[in-house]
Amino acid sequence: MKHWLLLLLLCVFSFSANSQFSRYRVTFKHKGAGTHQLSNPSAFLSERAIQRRVRYNIAIDSTDLPVPAAFIQQIQSINGVTVLNQSKWLNAVTIQASDADAIQQILSLTFVLSVDGIAARSNVGRNKIEDVVFDLPQTVARQQKHLSDYFNYGANSFAEIALHNGQFLHNIGLRGQQMQIAMLDGGFRNYHTLPAFDSMNKYNRVLSTWDFVDRNNSVSEDHQHGMQCLSTIAANIPGQFVGKAPEASFHLFRTEDVSSEFPIEEFNWVCGAERADSIGADIISSSLGYGYDWSSPVPDYPYSDLNGDITMAARGADMAAAKGMLVFNSAGNSGNDPWKMISTPADGDSVVAVGAVNNNRQVGSFSSYGPSADGRIKPDVASVGVAAMIQNTGGSVGASNGTSYACPNMAGLATCLWQGFPEVNNMRIVRALKESADRYTNPDDRTGYGIPDLKIAFSTLLKEFAATSVTAGNCSATLNWKTKEAAGMKYIIERRFVGENNFTTVLTDILAEANPQLHTVQKSATISLEGATSNDVEFRVIQVIDTAQASYSTVILDTLSASTFSCPTYSKFTVQVTGQPTRINAGSIVVRIEAPEEKSNLNMSIISASGQIVYTSRNMNVARGLSSRTLAATIPTAGIYWLVFYEGKKVLSRTSFLHL
């Protein structure tokens, strides 16, 4: 592509000096006394958008208020003026006008701050998308399902997701359900009919569409680039091509006019981000970029402007993040160009800029370089953008190069991760991705913090989520813990008394519930402290999150200490028969055993007063401390009997009891 990370710029031009413009940005001084009030946010924000703000403690403020309708009506009433799009975050509208008098009338309005040229009179006929798309060998793509995986990915698709351990999220039920992703792009051609989107269309997962260029709700007849990016997330062709969040829902917004390159497209981008926020989307995935190579007469951004604070797109992207959304943007494809550097809004402070690598972790030479102009690490992370799998317009599955595809690949996986931890905000998810990446301690200017590992990111968030407690007394300890689990997981409890060097596993049979979806649970276990060597003990609660032999993974949820218990000590092996054993109740003999140490392979006999053996049990194991067991003995005659324990030929204990 020419720079399908379409590099835009905040340019301010006076009408008198640039009369060749026909489209303008009108910026207002304030929002005045509009009809909307902050006390009634449901009039301008969806319930989902409001709940996002409540969940993450984000205030509803004046930037949420729409541009006053009265401002728009007065501008629209001027002869020869058409209002195109409006931005509440920029407090501005774009207009179409060819009459200088109309512009002067707008400038005379008391609430207007400025009128700036933002696009020329006509398009220049440039196609900025030059991605090379090629077919994948079908004999390679159609391989069998990997054992234990929920999806049948096929070899190439599996290689992409396995680079990030993303299949782990799918296997525990995190596939994008109930999450909403807004795609900002240049068109989504034929997404209604292509095979990658069968599931998405069948279950009506496209929730809304809007074309900010042509100002209608149809985006399927425009450019294919957005459709290809969408396929990296939404595809579901078993055995061949499965996307990174195939059960997510989508908002498809066309903000880009691929035949031109003017700042009006950057304004459209901000409008798309605003709509994503207001409608309640969780994530923005944008494979667009702006900053240089503007069409004449618009000057390019200098690199010094790409500091996250200057361009319209960066300001809009950071505002979207401030409203609680995760914002992903492609880093740019300028690595082999004289420019080399990232584009905007990838420079945004809170934007996750994504660079491109192949399945073998090698950086694509075209992937743009960082850092941002103010020295921040950029790109932030990297994903597959070299020979990335995409849906072709003709119906086949192909591959293409570009950070355009690395971006939605990463956005889809982050969607699944956030689905599992909705209680944490967007910036914690971003930090978890960086912390899990392979260059976290040594970032560079090509992949930033590197290639995230989603299993590591999940483990980090799970440990932060977990809450544990322990109470001890009566020679036992009860552990309680809150965590998240899915079917197939289990828990291990380890114990260490003070003075011992190593932990000892004391419980391994606590299994997760059968629910295949990740969910929150409360668990407990009571551990005997019989035979304690001190009054202080530590426990480790370990969650096994992946039990497959090839990928076995555990998370130590917490280490707990207890010191308020007291256990009796036992100096010798003693046995006592409890209860009142009777002839007519078989199995009524209960034996209480005190052992100073663990014993194995003991034999036990019940012997009558005359010396007859009436019952025998062999190869008994006895735990250290206090234990009891019920004997399945039937003794037909009343009288005095002896209960004898042997260790080899040695008598450990000889106890008499009366059998009635």
C-alpha cells in the first residue's frame, strides 16, 4: 500500500490563503447552552457506554456532550453549505462549501472559533493500498485439529495464534463472546457473502455500520482492506482459517477515502472513535495511519509532531482510551521508505501501536520504526503481519504483508483476554500485554516490548484477581480462595512447617467445575496439621490452568501463613477402640490410632480370650498423628477380645475391648 497506514495531519489554513479548498473544519469556541445535560447521559450515550464509565470510575464530562444542534442548524442554513460530520471531542464539524461568502458568514458567527481548509476540491485518483496478497498452499493450510484445542485451526492459522499462546484463551472459553470491536477502515467489501464471515453473519454479530465518507450505513461496496483486517479477528473456516476473537461482535465504520489523502479523513477517524465510544464498543482496531505524504496543498507532519499530543487522530485516540476503550493501531509500513518512522495515531500516549513479525518471530522489513517524537517506546508490541492470513475478495484464503494485519491480530487476542478480566481497566490490559512480551526488559524500536504471550498475561491477571485466606485451630487449617476457573483446571495445596526446607504436597484432587467457560468461584480445603513439628505453618495454593502434558502451566495464587493452631504430640503408637461394638452390628468397631510417625504395611488382628483369631487386616497404612477407621468385622460371640497391631513380627500395640 502507498501508506495504508494513512498518514494524516492537523493542518490549520486560512480560507483566504487556500481558496482551492472545498471542505473545511469549523471549530467552535464552546458548547454553549445545548439541549443535552450531563445529568441525563442516556440522551447521548448508550447504556453500555455509561456502564463502562461506571465500571472504571470514568467521569461523564463536557467532552461527552454533543455539538449543540443550534450551532449546526445555523451553519447548515447558510446557502451552499453542507454539514458533513461532527466531532464532540474536537468540538467541530466538517462542511462542504464552494462559496467564499459562505465561509465569511460562518466566520461571523459568534460561537465560531476558526474555519480551516481540510480537503481540496476534488480527489486526485490515488489508490493508497498496495498490499501484496498471495494464496496459501491449500495442502498446508488444511491440517488436522491440534489435540485438546477447542478450534480446528489448520496449520497456518494455528501457527499465527500459537505465536502468542492465544489458543489457551480459546480453550478456556474466551473467544470474544459479548465483547464489541469497532473497526475503522476504508471499506469492508462483500463481508456479507465471503466464507470467513459465515459465523459472524449467521449470528448477527455485525451490530452497526456507518460510512463517514459517503454518510450512509452501507460499507460493503467499498474497499476490501477493512474486510481483510476484519477476517483476522472474525474468521471461522474450520481446518483452514480461524480468527483471534471469532465470537466477538463488531461495528464497521468507513472513515477513510482510499482515493485521496487529506486531513478530512483524520477528522473522520475521530468521529468513528467517538461513535465507537458512544455506542458502547470495548475495543478499537484501526489499520490506518496519517502524518506525511499529504496531497498538495497540504503540508506533511514533521516527525517532531508525532509526540501523541498534536495530531487530530492522536488526540482522538487518546480520548477514546480516556473513555475506557482499548485502542489498537498499526504502526505503519514505512520501514523500507525514507520516512521509516511510525505514523499517527500510533504515536498516541495510550494507543497500542502494533508492529509486524512473521510466525518465526522475525521482524518484517517494512514495519515502521519507533520511537515516538518524544522518545516513548513505539511500536508497543508486535504480531503476525508478514504472510498474515486474510480472506481474499474472490472467496479463497490468502496471505498478505502489512502492520495492517498485525494490528487486528493483536486486537482480537486482547479482546479475549479482557473478556476474562472485565473488572480491570483498559490500561491494565495494555500493561499485561507488555509485561508478557518477549522483549519486556529490553524493548527496541522495531517490536517495542515484543511479542506478547497471552497465557503469561492471563496468569498475571489471575494472580492479581485471586483472594485467599486461612484459619487454623483444632489441629487443622481451612484455606479459602477466590479465583477464576474453567473445566480441566485443578488445584494443588502444599504445606511447609517452620524448619522444613521444602513444601510438601498435601492435596491434589481439587478439580474445577465442569463449566467450560471461565467463571469466578470460591474454593476451600481443610488440611490436617496432625504431627506438626512447630506451631507455624505455610501453605501454597497453586492453580493448574493448563493440564495438557505439552503445555502444563501453574499459577501460585498465594502463600499463606498460620500460627494459631495447637496439635497434641504423640510419643508412642497407641490404639483405642471407641463406641460400643455389638454382635448384631457388623462393622461397628471403630479404632482410634495415635502415631508419632507415618507407618506402612501394618497387620492387625482381633483375637479372642481363648487365642482364636476372628478377624485380620493386612498391609494397613497409618498416617502420622491422629486418625481413625471402622473395621468391617463381624464377631458372633460376646466376650473380651484383643486388638493387636504388628509391624513385621513386632507388636506395636495390644488393646482389649468388650464385645457385647
